[in-house]
Amino acid sequence: MARVLILATLSALLATVPVGPLGAEQGPAPTPDQTGGESPPPTPPSPPPAPPAAASTRDAEQIAKLSSSIAEDTRRLDALKAELDGVKAEVDRANADFTEVEQTRRALAEELERLREEQQPSADRQSELDGLDKTLALAAERRELAATDLKNVTEQIVTLETKLRQSDQALKKLLGSGEAPPVAVEPPAAPPAPAPTTPAAPEPAGTAAPPAPAPAPAVVAAPSAPAPEAPAPEAEPAEESGPSPMGIPGLGSIPKPAAGTPASAGFGPDPDDPKLKKAREDAQGLAAVLERSERDVVELTERLRTIDEQLRNEEQARDTAQRIIDNAEASGAELARGFQEKLFGRAPPEELREIQAKIRDNEKRLIQARLESREHGDEIIRLQAERGELAGQLQLARWQAESARSQLNEAQSALERMENPFSPENILGWLLNHGVKVVVIILGMVLLRWGSGLLSRRIVTLLSSRSQRGTTAEKEHRISTLVGVFDNAASVAIVIGGFLMVFQEVGVPVGPLLGGAAVFGLAVAFGAQNLIRDYFYGFVILLENQYKLNDVIKIRDIAGQVEAITLRVTVLRDLEGCVHFVPNGEITQVTNMTHGWSRALFDIGVAYKENVDRVMEVIMEVGKELRKDPMFRMLILEDPTMLGVDSFADSAVQIKFFIKTRPLQQWAVKRELLRRLKNRFDELGIEIPFPHRTVYHRGDEGRASQLLTEPHVSDDEVIVAGRAGPGASMGR
């Protein structure tokens, strides 16, 4: 009788399981338990509407929806974290149950093998082993489902945390403040545990937020003050340039606004033009709007991707919950069958109580799985509605980005036309603003060039007029040379300065040009320093008038008449007609034989027997006569200056005197005076001696031979006359 009562109780318990307290609630939800894991199709996004007139109202609505979503996600995250411990415990129980069933089956298989070896009846044991095989398969499936459920819960937690961070950032951006209000982050007032049992499925019409009345009013009311400041982020300077990290179809990198072009007064538009400034400001503003729009697209795309991942996690979790339900129902049926067998098999009460405990645990697992399946279904419906709303926002953001890019391209095109230096308007404006200045600079260069020529000639003429040496032609030649030097230097300075001013006026940067010219000049100075030295020395020689054309000078071992003087070389021609080109830089010492005036220096030798006073009187008379000669009086500046007896030579007495002449005329005067002195000495019988040598010959008798004295023709020729004996002869 007791067994019949227990069996009736178990049958009633098992009969109530499929239609338990959640059976009625499961009907209204068509998706979680009856669609086989397939979620309803997502709500299609609405077409991009036109930009709203009241941005603050739209932002307030988005803030309210986003705050509600944050609150619901926070509640969901807390529930998942609390559920995580239970899932881990279920994993442990599933592992323990699987291990227990496996050990029982192994022991039963060993016993069955032993009975077969002993050839004892084993039909009951074989039937029991077959039942354990099915129980072991269910335990293995339970263990696998528990591990899958743990993985799903962990992934859901990670995805929810990511979504909360993204939502929090989006809310802060909408509020235009650095910190979101606590109401949007904190979960709502803790609802009672059975709150999920409240039927939420009857309202799947698309409302994004489930019933959460506490935070919604607070969040909607919060932006009432900062709502007008929602567009505040637009005032942020868009200093970032270059490619934007947008992975948006049809949207490339953000073009840099033309306002970044440095303003210059060169060829092109006036940088101070109000229209140009306005166009640049518009381009900068549109670039900032485009950058913000693309950032919004990226943020919304990331949020949409996170919601899709969350949807996949929820669908996987719902499918896992459905499989757990199926496993729990199969396990319950198997436990009920085992309980009946144990009950009719008169099993000990301990075994029956153990099976009853397992039946109760399995019933709890079944109820929990059905609760989770329904919650996952509700969450999928909420996420699909939220995804539809977010997809609409993304489409609107893309439309705004496309519109901003189109407007920016138009503004950039207009700005490029305004900044194009070759457009007719800019060319005309440049001619009016800068062309006149360039013409004035060029005219100034011409006038300065003309004035520098006059001024150079006057300065050089003034400096050269102080010099008394040289003829008028020589002075004019020197003046023309120096004027050319000064004129060229002034021309170079005027041309360089004028071109620099023109370059600066047309907008060419002068600084790099000056730097390059300095480097080039330094290289030329090192490479052509000898040439530069020659020019500098030539200029100093001309300026100081050290020598002039037709002067006879001596430079080192080279002597000759100056035929040409340039800034680089001095040209000399010697007596043999050879022309010598001497670089001015190598002239360290020069001897000018014709500077100002010249002297004809004479060394006249007379015989020792002559009266030197009479000879000096004759010389002075001849010199004065030469000065009175019409052909030579213009060449001689003074009467001869007698210096007197200079020395006693081997064969003559040397008398020295000189005559001061004009430059280059000393040689002509000297030759003529020597001719006249020779003729006068011959008339007066004044002997002009030549070198003599006395040779003594000793004869055979030991007496001195006749002393012969012959004229010494030269240092190499000696004439000896007389004989000293046989064989003696005259020779050189």
C-alpha cells in the first residue's frame, strides 16, 4: 500500500513538471521556447530623415533612451554576475554527477562481466546497464551544456561591459560634459527577484526600454538645463588633420582646410580679404563638422557591432537554455523510470531518497532553464528594438557625414578658386595691389643705376684729381678703370637688392634665398680665393696709383714697361719684346723706375793723368748745353748735379753726376749726353782710359825683359807685345 502511495505521488509530481507554474507564461512568448533558437528578423532601419529643426529635443530623446538602456544593461550585468556563481556551481554538479554515473556504470559493467564469466543470470544487470548508458549520455550532455552556459555567461558579461563603456561615452558626449550623471550609470532601484516573471513579452512592439520607471524621468529631466548646450562640442577646434580613422563606405579622409596655407603678400589673393577669410572660416567649420560626424559614425558603428555581438550571445544562451530544458526533461523522465524500478524492486529507502533528491534538483534546473530561456527571449526582443533605433541613428549620422562632406567639397572648391593666383580676379587684384610696387621697384633700380654711374665718376674724379703725376690721358684711363670698378660694384648691389625686394613683393621667401646665396658665396670664396685676391690687389693698386700705363717697373726679376693694368693682371713688356702677365695677387713688391720723375745717372772714367777739376767743368758745360738744346730742354728738369770723384778704379778715375729728367726720358737724355761728352773729350784730348795690364818677361841672361804695356781690351782679352827671346810671340 505504501508503494502505491509513493508511486501515485511521484506520478503526480512528474505530471505537474511539463505544465508547471511557468507553463502558462511560456505561451505568450513565441520566440524563446518554440522557434528552435531562431530570433525574429531585426526591425529595418528607417530612411534617413532630414536634419531636425530642434536639435535639443532630439538630443533629449536620445539621452533618455540611452540612459534607460544603460540602466537596463547595468541591471542585466549585475544579474549575469550574480548568475555566474550559480553557473559555476552547476558545472561542478554536472561534473560530479557525470563522474558518479560513470563510476556506477563501470562497477556495474565489471559485475556483469563477472556474472557472465560465472555463467549466472545477468539479464537484470544488462537491463540496468542499458539504462545507465542512457543516463551517462544525459550526464555528459548536461556537463557539456553547463560548460557552454558558463562560456556564454562570461562572453555576455564582457560584451555588456564593453557596451556600457560605449554607452557611457555616448551619454557624456550628448550631455556635453566631462562626466555623465550618476542616474545614467547606476542601476535602478533593485527590483524584486521574481520581477522577470512579470510578462514583458506582450509589449514587443518595438519599445527599446523594458519597464524601468525609476531612472527614465530623472534622466529626461536632467538634460533640461544643459540641453541648449548640446551643440557645444561643435565649438571645439578641429586642429587634427590628415586621414580620419573612418571605415565608412563612401567617406574618405577629411580634407585639410585651405586656411592652413600660410598667408603671404605674394602673387595671389590678398590674405586680408574679408571674403577669403570668410571662405576659410567656413571651410574650417565644415571640416570640423565632418570630423565630428565621422566620429559619430565610428562610435555608432562600434555600438552597433557590440549590440550584434550581444544579440549573438543572447541567442546562443537561449539555445543553450533550450537544450538544457530538453536535457532536464529527458533526465527527469529517466530518473522517474529509475525511481519506479527501484520502487518496485524493493530498493532500500536510502536509494529511493537519493533518487528523489536528484529528481528535485533536476526539477529546479528545469525551472531555472525555463526562466533563463524566457529572459533571453525578452532580452533579444529588447536588443532588437535597441538595434533598430541605433541603426536609424547610424543611418542619420552617415547621411549627415555625407552632407557635410558634400558641403565641404563645395566650400573647398570655392576656396581653391579664390586662392588660385591665376584666376582673372586674383590677377587683377594682384596687379592693383602689388604690380604697381614692382614697377616702382624696377624704376628705382634704373634710377639708382644711372645715379650710381654719375656718383662713381664724380667720386673717382675727385680722388684722382689730387694726384699730380701722369698726363691727362693717363689720368682719364685710370679714372675710367676705377669708375668701371665702382660702377660694377654698385650695379651688382642695386640689382641684388632690387630683385630681393621684387621677390619679397611677389611672395618668394627671401630668407632661404639669402641662406643659399651665403652658402654659395662661401663655396666660391674658398674655391676662388686667389682670383678674389687678384681683384682686390688690382683695385688697391689702381686706387693708390702705384704705377700707371707706360711706367717702367720691376716686379721681382721681371722688368719692363707697363702696357695694361686690369683688376686681375698687370702686363709688362721687356726690352726684348717679351710680354709678361703678372697676377696682381702675386705683386708683393714693385719698383717703379718712372714714378713722378727720373734720373740719368752717369759714371764717367778719365785717365789718372787728367785734371779732374777741368774734366768736371767740361761735363757741366756739356750738360748745360744739352738742357738749352730745343730738342731736349723739355725732357730735362734741372741742370746736371755733380757729385764729384766717386772712386779710383784700376784704370780710371770715376766721376759721378746725374741729371733730373721727366719720367721715361732718362735713357734718351743719357744717350745724348754720353755722345756729346765723347766728342768733347776727343776735341780737348781728355783721355777716356780702358783697362791695362802690365806683363814682365825675364830673359835667358836673367835680366828683365822690356816692359810692354798694352791696352786691356776686355777682361778676357789681353794684348801682349814684345819678345823675351827666341820663340817669344804676341798673344791674347
